[in-house]
Amino acid sequence: MTQKPVMHSAHWGAFHARREGDRLIIDPFEGDPHPSPLLQNFQQALNHPARVARPMVRRGWLENGPGPDSRRGVDDYIAIDWDDALQRVAQELSRVGQTWGPAGIFGGSYGWSSAGRFHHAQSQVHRFLNTTLGGYVRSVNSYSSGAASVLLPHIVGEMNEIARRGVSWEEIASHSDIVLAFGGLALKNSQVASGGLSEHTERDFMQQAARRGTRFISVSPLKSDLPDDARGEWLALRPGTDAAFMLGLLAVLIEEALTDEAFLARYCVGWPEMVAYLRGEEDGVVRDAHWAASICGVSHDVIRQFARQLHGKRVLVTVAHALQRAEHGEQPVWLGLVLAAALGQPGLPGGGYTYALGALGHYGKHHNLVSFPALPQGKNGIDRFIPVARIADMLLNPGTRFDYNGRQLRYPHIRLAYWAGGNPFHHHQDLARLRQAFCQLDTFIVHESAWTATARHADIVLPATMTLEREDIGGAPTDRHLIAMQPVAAPYAEARDDYTIFSELARRLGREEAFTEGRDARGWLQHHYHQLQQKLAAHQVSIPDFDTFWQQGVLTLPQLKDGGRMINAFRADPDAAPLPTPSGKIEIFSATIASFNYQNCPGHPVWREPQQKPTADHPFWLIANQPATRLHSQLDFGDFSLSGKRDGREVCSLNPQDAARLAIAESDLIELYNDRGHVLASARVTDSIMAGVLQLPTGAWYDPVDPAAARPLCRHGNPNVLTLDIGTSSLTQGCSGQITVVQVRKFRGERPPVRAFIPPH
Ligand SMILES: Nc1nc2c(c(=O)[nH]1)N[C@H]1C(S)=C(S)[C@@H](COP(=O)(O)OP(=O)(O)OC[C@H]3O[C@@H](n4cnc5c(=O)[nH]c(N)nc54)[C@H](O)[C@@H]3O)O[C@H]1N2
Ligand SMILES: Nc1nc2c(c(=O)[nH]1)N[C@H]1C(S)=C(S)[C@@H](COP(=O)(O)OP(=O)(O)OC[C@H]3O[C@@H](n4cnc5c(=O)[nH]c(N)nc54)[C@H](O)[C@@H]3O)O[C@H]1N2
Ligand SMILES: [Mo]
């Protein structure tokens, strides 16, 4: 049977969808100049065997009741009916709520969920816990930018201002002489944006800029981080050493009198401290091009030439999220800003510093005049939180103190964790340790549409609908199109929307009205749309009524154009428009950060040796970056994701020199390992990666041969088996999962078949 196409949207693009028999036909939104191939991941998704069909309970929990249990991840599951499942969840929430209060419940529920703004699962969990149980222990910051989002407000301003509003692609195309991108500008990354991305425009902007003469320079261990469209240059640098490289550049600029001293004096504080550090006046270590060369694996001549070419040009410096998702990740973020300041660039059109350009489709785009309303979260009655990536530390060490942004906090004792819309067994580091952490809980409840590793560690799994099975509104503050997301299929098996599940639970907890405010899902969509209408009316903009919008499928919203940026106003008059920092200026030295006395993040940017670095046992850097073929772990069983695998396994890139030395050939099955575990992958031998570095993207569903092993073997290729679970620094406690060190060899044993997409017993 053929259906009429409906409009829909994902984090990776808007599209029309229709069913043709069992197949889903996807046609990209006609306004999208370069639609994302990630759309293909939907084709077989609706009825995939990996979907969760019915409410399920873990046997050990069903038989023994709540409590710490080392069988999480190895146990089997028993199907129960919805009534029974909801009753058990409501009862357990009451028990924990009454015994321990909100401080016993972790509701951070980190994760990307789906693009629809109403059914955004994380917002649903938060509202549910606030309105029914009075709150929960929350998480702050993100896996994306844990270090930067805490650091940037101290030194220049709020992160979104520096990332999303830092510069526009139009400005780059017309003004930038050099775009210096640490971590590159891979198009694989800018094809996604949370809430939706109806127009993929980066490729055209890069081509346009390159035609006008912008030089794109990517500093990265991977050549592929800069698209051919940019016609740019690649400087290969050892992972994790950008801070040393940037210090080397600064030293050359100072030595050769190429710094903009007038800018530094008028717009910055702390340049003298920086100079003193570089000259070794603090500790006797002179940081110059020779010093930097010994750390980053490029010659001092290259560093010198590199610094000289930046002088006298309109230079835009950008630092990818990736660089700060590592030990001492604050330093390259801070030094990128200092470099731009030393060149006198901040506030000039197409120049200065912008954080994470190209990492997401939001950055470098224009903002909508008003934003689409979010689901109100209700009031959290307690103020207890963790920096998001400290989850395993929290579960393993209740009561222990930790540092964060000038404060000493204590980990709460969590009894119950509630997750919807995220996959911690995708996003977290050191998965064997994470399993230990989840084994401490009394109860772990998960809503999922598919049997991810997180679902396989839960006590109760409630089957959630996919976005394609419900109506919603898709939109992002940087996307001028608002999308009416219309359902293309009925819910799979017994799946229900998160909102319906929470409404039912709220009813059982006697809080239905507080949670729903008397609205069904359509009622909320109309309510939010109406609020948008009012916000726009305040700017004399009128939009059609809800029904018309719903029929049209797409609404074009008014946007703010370039100009009015914080940094431009600051440049024009720093006294009239100071930055929101303590000094009102760019803080090359931060007295606030210095006052925290953190050895691993002092008052000005520094180079600190990471505890992870290659050794004789683990001589390779491993880069565990974002996958090109999917968003994180979402729809890893989808057609496009599968097309990137070989023999069902992820592909790990390595340099021909390393491959030759280790007798590894193209498509060989290889084993990456370190003290935390082992991972199988298919070898890709390519000179687009520097020697001594391996690259294995994230997102392959964790598929351990023995989930309870101290050092598990993942047969599918999930790099988070190998990554180390430590915070970036005492200041920010961010995720440091981007890089780790490993050994690699050809796999000689019997090849275990991948079982990631086969549901548990
Ligand atoms: N080693 C390493 N690790 C990393 C990174 C790295 O660079 N290296 N990057 C990190 C970064 S930046 C991020 S943002 C995280 C991403 O980590 P996550 O955001 O946790 O990853 P996703 O795979 O997007 O997880 C979303 C989950 O929500 C489910 N879902 C989608 N829609 C719905 C819904 O409507 N209802 C419910 N109940 N569920 C739904 C999907 O099936 C999926 O399992 O990973 C981090 N982890
Ligand atoms: N296709 C796709 N796109 C995505 C995502 C996805 O899952 N899939 N996730 C989205 C999300 S949530 C986020 S937060 C962003 C993340 O944005 P990023 O964190 O910037 O993305 P990554 O791909 O992890 O890293 C970018 C590049 O940095 C380089 N790199 C790694 N370590 C170093 C280093 O030490 N020095 C230098 N100079 N370079 C280094 C790597 O070669 C890598 O390819 O991506 C977003 N875009
Ligand atoms: Mo992210």
C-alpha cells in the first residue's frame, strides 16, 4: 500500500516520508541544498527486530526486588503487560521518593533524544520528576562541551554567544583571510543540529570562501577533518598537544614583535602574565618554538612559519569541541582565544575567535527572531547536581567530595536512575566501570525504542515510540524553518510515547493534573504554537493559525541578521559594552580561576602533561570521534550506518607505516586494547591519518562477549570500552573521552559474530 507523504524532521534534516509496503520512502526537504545521507538510516527502522516491543523486566529485579545487583547487563528479561509495568514503576518511585526523597533519584537522563521539541524525552523526564516527586538530582553541562561551557564565561562570555553567535558563514565568505581550525571543519559533523537542520549550507559557504581566497587551515591528526570543498591545508599534529603548539605560536609572535600590543592592552587583562609564563619567569621553563616542537611532533621551523603567516591577516581561530573533550581540555580553548587576541582580531568582521565552528549545524548560522517554546520543566525542589560526565564516580562513591568550578560538592547516594532519550552505554567512558556503577543502584528504569546497551542494563524497559510514530514540532533557534512533524506509522507493537507513559505514571502517583495541565500531546503542540504566535506578534509578525501550519508542514520564521554581536560592540567601545567577565575584558589571566588554586587549571592557560600518553605498552593514540554515518548511537542498525561497517563491524583507520610494521592489511580484523578492555574492528589503511594515531568513531552499539568481564571484549567496535573515565580538570570536570592510548594487533582468534542488534533473551 502506498501512502501520501507526510512532513517530518530529524536532528539531521527535514524530509517527506511515506510507506510503500514495508519500506519507508524518504525524500529530503526540497529547500535543503545538501541533504544528509543520515536520512537513509530511517528506511528499515520502523519494524527492525532491535526495537523494544513490550514492557520488560529484568529477571533478577522481578524475583528479588530492588537492590544493588551485579547481574545488570547479563540477566535476561521477562515481558509483562503495561498495567503491571506502570504499577511497578509507580510503586518503586513512591518507595524511593518516600524513603530517600529527590536526592535518591538521578534524573539527569543525558542524551539527544529526537528532534521534536515537545516529545523531547529528557524534558519529559525532568518535568515528570519535578511535578510528581518534587525533583531529582540533575546533571549540568554536556558531553559535547563540558570544559568549554564552564571556562568560557570566566574568560570571554557565555558559550552560545561565542559558538553560535561568534561569526556567521556569510561573514567568513566575505571577510576572512585565514580560517585556522583546530580539529578541522568536517562536514560529517555540521550535518546535525539538535532540534533540526533543514538547510545544510556549510559546503557552499566553504566553496564560496575558498573561491574568494580564504585559506582554510586544519590542524588535526586527521586529513579528513577538512573537506575538499575548502581547498585547504592540513597540518598534522599529535593528539592532545594543541595547547603546546599554540604556546609555541605565541612565543614566535612575541619574539618577532608580531603581536598587537595595543589590542592586548586595551581589550585584555593578563597578557603580561602570559608573556612571563612563556619566557619561563614563573618556573624556569622557556616555552618557545623548540619547546613546542618537542611536544607536538612538528618542527620548530614549521611552527615559526606558521606563526608568521598569521600576521597582518584577517584571521579567524576556531577550536573544535573535540580538543576540550580530553584531559586539560580547557587549555586549547583558552589559548585559541589568546592567539586571536594576540593577533588583534576579536570583533573584526570574519576575524577573531569562534568556538567550535562546524562542529554542529547551529554554528555560524543566524538566529531566529524568537525561539520556539520549550516544555516547562516545573520546579526542582532540590539543588543537587553533578557535572554530567561524573556519573560513574557518583554512583560508585556516594558521599565523596569533588571539586567543580570553585566549589566543593558531595556526590549524593543515588538509589534509582531514570533514563529516557539517552544512551550512557554509548556516551560514557570505560564501559566496564560504568556497568559496575549501574550495578550499585536499587532500580534503573529506561524508556527506549530499541535494545541499546543501556536498555540491556535496565531493570525495567518501557518501549517508547520513535519520532516517526507520533506528531510533534521540530525546530532549532538557528533554523528558519519550523516543521510540522506528522506521523508516518502507527506505534510499533506496544510502544507508547514518553508523554503518555509519564501521564499514566503521574495518574498513578496522584499527580496527573500537575503533569499534564489537562492537555494531550496535540493540546501541548497547539499551546506552544500559540505562544510562538504571541511572541512574534510582539514584533509585529503574524503567522498562520495552527491548523494552517499543520497542513502546510513548514513555516518560515523571521531571523536576526549579522550585527549586534557582543564582541563587535565590545570592540567598538569596551567601556560602554564590556564583556560579561569580571574585568569586562578578555581574560588571558583570570583572577577568579587563579583563586580556586587548581593545579590542573591555574589562572592563565598552560601546557600540562596529560596522565594519558603513549607508552611502550600502549604506543598509539586512539581518536574516538563522532561517526560520519549516524548521530551517536542512534539507528546504528540503519542502512547508512551499516553501509559504513565491514562484516558488521566498525572500521578503524591507521597509517600505512604502522600497518606495515604490524603486518596489518586493509580489511584485516584488528584488536585494539589497553588496561580497560578490548575492541574488534576492521582495519582501514590510509595516509589521511598521521602515523602513531588510530581512529575509531563512536556509536557502534556496545556488544561485549562477556558483559561481566573486568576487561570486556566488544566484538562490534565501541571505543568507549577503551577510553578513560576522568574529568578534564577540577575546574570543569568535563568528559575526556575523545582520545586515549591503546595497543593494536591483528586478531588471531575465532571471529565472534556481532550480536548487537539481536534483542536479549
Ligand atoms: N569516546 C567518546 N564518547 C563520546 C563522545 C566522544 O567524542 N568520544 N562524544 C560525546 C558527545 S559530544 C555526546 S553529545 C554524547 C551523545 O550521547 P547520547 O546523546 O546519549 O547518544 P544518542 O545515541 O544520541 O542517544 C539517544 C538515545 O535516545 C533514544 N531516543 C531517541 N528518541 C527517543 C524518544 O523519543 N524517546 C526515548 N525514550 N528515547 C529516544 C535513541 O534510541 C538513543 O538510544 O556522546 C558522548 N560520548
Ligand atoms: N555525523 C555526526 N555529526 C555529529 C555528531 C554525530 O554523532 N554524528 N555529534 C554531534 C555532537 S553531539 C557534537 S558535540 C559535535 C562534536 O564535535 P567535535 O567534538 O568537534 O567532533 P569530533 O568528530 O569528535 O572531533 C572533530 C575532530 O577533531 C579531531 N581531533 C581529535 N582530537 C584532537 C586533538 O587533540 N587535536 C586536534 N587538533 N584535533 C583533534 C579529530 O580528528 C576529529 O575528527 O559533533 C556533532 N556532529
Ligand atoms: Mo555532543
